[in-house]
Amino acid sequence: MTRGYSLENDLSLLVNNPKYSDIEILCEDEKKLFGCRAILAARSEVFDRLLYNGMKESYETQISFPKINSSGMEIVLEYTYTGSIKEESLTKDNIIETFYAADYFQLPDLQDFIMKGFKNTLEKKSTENYSPELLSKFAGKMPLTEDNILLNLLVEAVAIIPLNTIEFGRLSIAGLQYLLSCTYEKEKLFTTREYEVFRYSAILAAKQVSNDAFKTLLKRLPALDQLENSIRVESEPITDRQKVAKELESLVEFIDFRRIKGSILVDMIEPLEIVPSKIILNIYRQNTKSNNFNLNDIRGTPYRTNGSDYVWDEAACGSNLIIEDNGKVVRAPNGLKPWRNVRAKMILENNGNQLTGWVLSSAGNYCNSANYIGNYCPPFGDGARITVHVDMNRRTCAFTVNGTKYQEVPSWNNLPSKLYPVASLYYPGQFRIQPHRKNI
């Protein structure tokens, strides 16, 4: 390599090179790396305080970092010397270690690079999602803080994966605790029903105790679709039941048992005797006292993982409207007037019935039962993108129009507990329905 043409290339020759080093760096895995004091101190205030503090560290030729793995430290050295790292340097095996090291040495630009790399990986390799493993590593390495950007990204990535599709062993108890605590009673996207949250937690806890306990819980807690198909549930005793209950303690406080059907609580969960009786009793009391206890069975903002749910319903479609593109597009043919309606093939519900309609018109007005109120948003037309924000717990609705989110519709504060998305159109109207994806 010819020197003198590229500062970055020239400085890369110094990375972990004993020939040009004046200090040894001993890492958590006992691997020894080599560095240059002056460059490290100039690039990181943390290194500066450690290496030029006037104490014994200023004169010693070795410094130890017992909580930083060499895989992360190597990338920190590369970034510290050259100001960049190769994208392929980050892998699922070292990304958490590297982020931890970047946080320790206060290198925010390196943290940003790691975040961007992880986002790109999620987008490019959606079928190879290793977020559960990364969240588990994170939980074993870094404390739970709500302002940690990587933690929030990992939680958002795992929250939209149905827990019953994550093989046991991919997500640790600590990782699951981080997931549940970060989404408990918060308006974040989530895809797993609360019974399945409990089921996964209980079986995972049992797996930590013994293989016998694990097999028993698998039998006694069938998946929700099996329950709905009246599958017979085993009732054999749980081996090491008290140990399973102890292992489950850190998760139970972040499970919202109010969202689980009362019959399942009574017939399946309470007889297990692995949930504190005071929690079960409290839910029974709330169920008895509440006049309107119809919480959604999915916490936060329910996330639909199946894009095929978002289609127009040919059985609930106005005459002469044309549905195409596998049900995702509806259009009015040339000359079709007056208005025609089409219903989406999905229900937004919390038990109940819908008797009327709530409408946002292209003129920017909103109405209910033919009572129009203007000035909700500016008029919109061809190419407009509308996002509907329905909170079925609070029974409220708001809209985002072309990227601008508007307030909840003031008079729509008591929506019914079952809603069908509907569009009205005439020629040359055309609508495409698709899930809302939050940018992370």
C-alpha cells in the first residue's frame, strides 16, 4: 500500500499494530489489543481521562476493560483511528458489544452508524430477523433505560414478531422482561395477544427450571388457536412448580391479565398455581366491579403482521365497483356515479356493534350521522395518503393526511366497540388499502 495519498488508509495501518503502539488493552475475553495513547486520548475524552490523569494509569503500559469484549473494542479502535468503519464489520455477533463500547467511550457518531446499519439490516433481511437474540444480548450487557436508542429499536423490532413464532432459546428471560416492561401500558406497536404473552413467559420460565417442567407447561398451555378449536387440555402436575413460579416472577408484573378472557384465567391459568393468587384475585375483583371491561386482547397499538388482512371485501362492495390487485385496490369505472361504498375485510373491535358511520371527507370535513363539521384538515385529492389512527381502548380516532397528523376528532370520543373501515367513491376515484408501517 502506497502511503501519503489517503489519511484514512495511512492511519488504518496503526490499528491494533504492536509496532506502532505504546499501550496494551486487555479485554473481557482476555484478548490483548494494541493502541496509541495520543490518538486514543485525542479522539475520546474517556480515554483521555484514563490515560492522562496523572495517576499510575498514565505511566503503565497496560490498561484493562473487564466489561468490554475484544470484538467491540476492535471496531472502536478502527473508528477511533480512521473515523469510519466498514459496514460489513458489524455482525449479529458483535453489534451489541460494539454499541456498548461506543457508549462507554462516548462516541455518539459510532452509535449512530451502528443504528443505521441495524435498520438497514432489518429492511434488507426481513426474513432473517435476529432481533430476539440481539435483545437478549442487550439485556445481558446494558441496563434498562427508556432513552437508550438501540434498546427502543430492538424492542420495536421484536414487538411486531408474534411470540409464538420465536423458538424457545432465542429470547432470554431478561430479554423478554425488557420487551414486556418497555411495552406495558404504553401505546407501542405490538402483535401478540396477552394470553400468548403469558403462555410464552410461563413456558420459557419452565424451560429454565427443567425439561420436565417445560414439557408439562407445553401441554397445559396450548396455543390460542388450539384453545379456540376446543383442544383438550392436559392437567398433569407441574414438576418443580415453585421454582417455575419463582422464575416467572420478573415477568408476571409486566403481563396485563386484564386482557385475558375470564374463562381462560379461571380454567387454565389459576389452576397452574404459578401466578401469585393476589394478582388473580385482583383481576376477578376488577372484572366484577367494572361496567365496561372490554380491553383489547393485544397491548398497545395492535400490529397486523399479515398483509393479506388488508383487502377490500367483494361481499360488501357497491355495485359496479372494481376490486383488483389481489383485493388491495378498489376503483370506480368510467362514468360511475353517484357514490358507492366498499368495506375492508377486517374489523376493528372491542366487542359490540356498529350502527352508523364516521367519515373524513376529501373536502377536509368530518361527519357522523350526516352532521358535517368543517376545517378538520385541508382538502385533499389525487395521490393523497391517509392514515387512520383508531384507539379501540379509548374509543377515539385521528387522521394523518399526507404526512401531517391532526388532533383526535373532538366529537368522536365514544366510538362503538366494533368498526369496519369503509371507503366511498365515484369515478375517477380509486383507493389502495395497506397497513401502516411505523418508521424506526
